[in-house]
Amino acid sequence: FDLTVAAVGASSKLLDREGISHITSYTHGSSHAGYYPNALPLSVKINFSPTDGKLLGAQIVGFDGVDKRIDLFAQVIKKGGTIYDLQEIEHAYAPPYSSAKDPVNIAGFVADNILKEKVNIIQWDQLNQLERSNTLIIDTRTAEEHEFGNIKDSLNIPVDEIRKRLSEIPKDKTIIVYCAVGLRGYVA
């Protein structure tokens, strides 16, 4: 019960039930600048329109700063704003309270990458629908993280080793990369 859970706007279940097309994006940030002591994780989920990026809903789970972020999402939704508004939204910045690029901004940047097809995404619940013989899943975390737990049959190639190990990556398969929170997978 140390967590704070907050939601605003439409959930995925509501959007699905109403037949409203949307994209869901998950990002993971910190309550404040990582170099400042005691930064705690925040998990952010946003739902947005695939046609114009209109923000439809947001959910956050974390420890500190959840209320501050959900208020920012609420204002964007109330004004009929988009993921592009998230990228530019102003927030109170000081290392003990936020990063220069807040998790709200990051959610907007990731959503933009999805809409502009700079990245292709797959959600966890879609993995079982793949033809595994035509797919290679690469875990870009460290060997220690991979040993602690991983997606079954994934190949562990830490992000810092990708260039040296390109020969292990087949060109005739769909490649899916993942990590703990998304950054290393994105970089890979």
C-alpha cells in the first residue's frame, strides 16, 4: 500500500468496448532526476488516437509524484490536447522533484515515435500470437538480468554487445527486442 495509482480519461477497456481506435504506450521513468538520491520508479500508460495523437487517457503507478503527473495529463485531456502537447508541457523542474525531461514529456516522445513509425511496438499479450519459428526475441539486458528472469527462448545480447554480435541476428526473421523498461531495447 505504499504505491499510488492514478487514472484520468478513458481506459483501454472502455475504448475497446466503445469501438474507439487507439494505441496504448507504456513508459517507465523516475519520480525525479536519477542522479539525485532516492529516485523512485513511475510506470506510465497512455492511450491516444492513431490518426491525430489526441490523448484519450492515462494511468500511472508509482510512489512519489504520481499526483503531479496525472494532473498534467488531466489538463491535456480536458483541453482536447495531443501527445505533442505532452512533449512540450511545462513542469516545475528541480532535481529533487523532476528530471529536465519529465516522464510526461517522455510519454509524448515515445507516442510520437510510434505514430511516425520510427519504432514498431508489440505488447506483451501479443507475443503468444506470433509464429515463433519466424521470430527471434532478443533480451538486451545484462546477462545477470537475463538469468534472473526472461521471456522463454529469448536470446540474450546486451545492448552494448549488439554491434559485435550482429552475425547472431538472422535477416530472415522478425526481430523483437526488449529490456527492463524500454530504453535499452529502443537503443538496440
